[in-house]
Amino acid sequence: MSGLPIVIVVCLGSAILAMASFALTRKLLRPIDISEHQTFLDAMFNIVGTLVSLILGLLVAAALDQYQNLERAVDNEAASVSEIYRFSRGLQEPSRSQIQGLCERYCQLVISDEWPALAKGQVSQSVFETFCLLNDEVVLIHPTHDGETNLQASMLQSLDVVGAGRRERLLTLNNTREHLLGPILLAGAVIVLAFAFFYVKSNSLFHSVIIAFVAIALGGNMALIYVLSKPFEGDWKIQPRAFALNLQARKMLRESTLLDAAQAKSIPLKPATKNAQPIRP
């Protein structure tokens, strides 16, 4: 169970647990004099509530930011592989075919091998080996003219982006921020609810409903942090769609009839319209 179901279960479970704890507290503990301890309870509740809200807000913002950055890194990685493929069209054989084949193999292995491995907290050795082979092919190019020199330099830049994107994916698997701060956040949430138990006067039903809403808010945010910290698992996992688009583009490229340079020059250009309208902003 993951994604939205786990968020709903955590919210409902938090509400039920909070209301049951409140009812049990009302039966086992003697009511306190609110008028006597009001000032002290207000001060302590404000301190603990502020600390918990700060930690909770920072964790939610950090988890969402990490999730979005990882999505961009995956898209940039796939786009850089596509750039290497395009730049290799200016190289001579056999370098061109070898680089294009490795680019296509890299995309296939990322989809079929590495993404299932990431869901299990593992990495793909085949993708790593393919990346090393692609790196060697680009680095070991011996340019024979300035055009190939420029192409190699561009491919090296794209190769750096590919390596950085994959490195960020692997580092995400070893992120321990949520695991370290999670127990502190859970303890703070329990303390906030415990403080709320003392603010009871006559209408216990209304008070229990308010406590349930507070528990739902705390539980929902904690579940959201957990889901976002698992970007390769569940219903909200990041998908390798950009790599699938690369493979689709390769297929379309192979099936299409591309014109060479001589054929392109022989195509007559369409004459411009005499009464062309000006472009308006």
C-alpha cells in the first residue's frame, strides 16, 4: 500500500487513535482546573506547537523540493542522452553507430532494469556498465577536423549531465533526513495532542472533534513526507517517461526516410508572399 491510500489510512488512523486516547484520558485522569493553569498551558502549548509546526513545514518543503528536483534531473538526463545521439550523427563510422547504439541501450536499461531496481532500493549494474562504455566511446574520439572537435566537446558536456542525473537518483536512495527527524516530529505531534487533552471544559464531544482534526492534519503531513521520500515507489513514483520518449523518437527516426544534404539542397524553396502581413506583438 502506497501513495494516496497510505495517506488516507494514516489520517483516519491518527484521528481514531487521538479520539480513543482522549476518551481514555478523560476516564483515567482527574480533570484539572483550567482557570488555575490556563496561563502555563497556553505558554507551553505555544512553544511546543511552534516547534512542531516549524519542523513539519521544513520537512514537507524539503521533501517536495527534493521530489521536484529529482523529476527535473531525470528529464535532463534523458534529454542529454538524446543530445549525445543527435551530435553523434556528425561523426564518422564506426563511432557514430557505437554511440547511437549505446544511447539506445542506456534508455532501454533505465526503463526495464534500473527503475524496478530503484523501487527495491537497489541500483542497476547494467546501466552503470553501459554508461561507462558510452563515456569511453565519447572520450576516445580522435577528431580529424574542427567540426568533430566541437561535436566531441558538446557530447562531453551532455555526458556530464547524464552522470549528474544518475548520481542524484542514487543519492536519493541513501537520503536519511526523514529517518533522523521523523522520530522527533512524531514525539512532538504526540506532545501537541497530549497538551490538547487538558483543554477540556463542558463540551467534550466538540473537543474530541477538534482533536481529531488536529490529528488528521499532523498525520496527513507526516504521511505526505513519507510518500515524497519514496520517489520510486507507489502510485506517486517518478516515471521514466522521458527515456520512453527517446526510444519512441529512435523508432520514428529508423522508420522515416531522411533526406541527405544533396537532396535537401535540391528542394526548391516556396516563394515568400508578396502582401505579407506585419507581425504584431
